[in-house]
Amino acid sequence: MLHGVKVLSFTHFLQGPSAVQFLADLGADVIKIESPKGAYERFWSGAEAYLNGESVFYLMAGRNQRSLSLDLRSEKGKEIVQKLVADADVIVENFRPGVMDRLGLGYEEIAKVNPGIVYCSCSGFGSTGPYRDKPGQDLLIQAMSGLAMLSGRKNDPPTLVGTAVVDQHAAVLAVVGVLAALFEKQKTGIGKKVESNLLSAALDMQIEPLNYYLNGAKLYDRSETGISSKFHQAPYGVFQTSDGYICVSLTPTDKLAQAFDDPSFNNWTRDDQFNRREEVNAKVADHIKRQTTSYWFGKFEQLEIWYAPVNSYEDIEKDPQVEWNQSIMSFQHPVAGKVRLLAHPIKYNGETLKIRKLPPNLGEHTEEILLGLGYTSEDIENLAKQGFIKKQ
């Protein structure tokens, strides 16, 4: 799909690497440019997850790419990048705003060399504005954007999502921007700068409640009984059964009356499910806790009530739909051994994209890339000895 598209990746942590991995999965030739010391994600992993010393945090967003290791601060390193830029289609970077400019690799400078470049900057808050230089990190953005005030019960402290949802959404938005700019470039031959930032991504994730608020709607306080949003009617959330939990969503009162053999639910209208939602939800919770989870699965299935199990990762791993969708992929890495990771999440003509290149070792493709730029083996050896590049 993106075969023939050349992407230069100046990325680290997760927002940038996730974005370029999407492009790499789609067939783009992604060259990951990193220092001779290696990108941060090679040496850090959440949960201290390493496979024979290889960071899972790096492995999860490093596939289908080539690694070029060089010193961007050196003139020799900049010279190599300038040669790469000349026929590149896309640059993706997520350094702090201003860093690429100081390296002589900002959009304005690159566009002089290659007017067709699609230059994507991923940041915390954007490249300009009062927050430009603040640290942009998923957890902090969740707090700043209002996300933390949506979840949890009324008397709970602000509740953060337990995964980097903003990073990942911002990465996808960056890819959308890059693809749109590439499509336009096909018609005009001219590239442009694309910007994705975590704050805008976090706000976009709240498209429903925030837009209700902006148009004068009254959002409810966080729920005492566990309703899982500030704008839905009851029941809506996770309920405790006699032996576990079940999630129930958007059920009319007549079906609630049938499910619980309780005709009093018929006394409530649809408006009551909003206006008296805590009362309705509490009554649903009281009924559900009297029977087992499997009992409610059967009952709700029979009545076509919207429900779902509350799965652990152990459950997800064995889930038949997850298996059917081929959502988890595995490959054999020469150092890490067997690696199991989430696959590209989209199917094309019913097929899941296969891995083409394993996450590369630091500088694994340095020699290959430089030979393609016209450097001789002797040139490459000299550059390596002087510390301007790192090769395997």
C-alpha cells in the first residue's frame, strides 16, 4: 500500500514510534535514525519487561523498520541526513519543539532541500503556544485534559486510565495527517507540515462529553453507584455478581423488568433512566449481585440485553474473537527469543498484515543505507572509527 514511500523517523518513547510503525506496517520504507547510544526505548521497559535483555517497550513499536545510527550533532551526521532527505517522502519526529530546528533539520530548512516533504511533528502541546516547552507525557495530559475527571465513582480521587491511551490516539492522528498530506502531494507535488499533539488528541477522545458541555448540556457528577459516564442513562457500567463482575449497557426498563422478574422497573420511563439514574442503577446492582456471572450471561443472552464479561489479560489471551482476529502475533527474535506482541489492528481484504522485518538492532542497517547513498565501504569504516556512525 505504501511501497515506495520513504520515511525518516526521528522518534522515541511511544507516540512517535507507534506512528511510524503504522506506516511501516503499511509497506513504507522506514529508516529509524538514532544516536550511537541508541534510542531511549531500547533501554527502558514498563513492568521491567525484557526478553534476554531486549526491551519489550522497544520491540512493540520497532518492527518493519531499518536502523541507521549516527551522531546528529556532528557535521558528518547532518551531511548523511541531508542526503537522505533529498529523496525522502516523509519525516516523523517527536523531539521537544525547537530541537530539530537547532539541528538544522526543521521543516523550513528541509523544505528548501525537498519541497515535496511531508514533515510530521508529534509533540505534547504543539510547536507554539504557552505550553510549548512543558513536558508532554501521556499521564500528565490525561490529568490536564479532563480525562481524569470522567472515570471513577463520585467520592474517588480523579482516575487515570491505566495505559497510554493518549499517546496511541495521537500516533494514529499523526498517521491520518501524513496519509492525507501524501494524497494531496500526489496531485500537487508539494508537501506540507503536519502536527499532532497529545493535548489535542486527549480532547478529541472526549468528543462526546466535551461537546455536550460546550453546547450547554448538563453533565452529571461522577456516579455514586458506578455509572461509567457523566452523560448516559442507567444502567451503564460494571456490576458485581455473586462471584465476579459483568458489564451492562443501555437496557430499556421493560427488559430490566423481565431480566430481574421485577415489574417495578416498568414504572420508570426512559426519562427516569436519566433523571433518576442513580436510583435505577442502584436497583440493577442489587439484583445482579444475587446471582452468578454465568447465570446473568445466560439470562442477558436470552433477552438480547447488551452485556460483556469483564476480562483480565489472561481471559483476553484465550478469547475466541481475539484469536479469530489474529490480534496477537508472534515471531522468533535472534536475541529475545519468542516474542508475542499486538499485531497491526486493521485487516485488508480480510488479511492481517504480516511482519516483514524484525525490530532492528542498533545500527543494523547503517552500512546498507550508506552504501545506497554512494558511500564506499572504506568511507563507512572511517566514519565508524571516528564515532560519527554506529554499525553492526
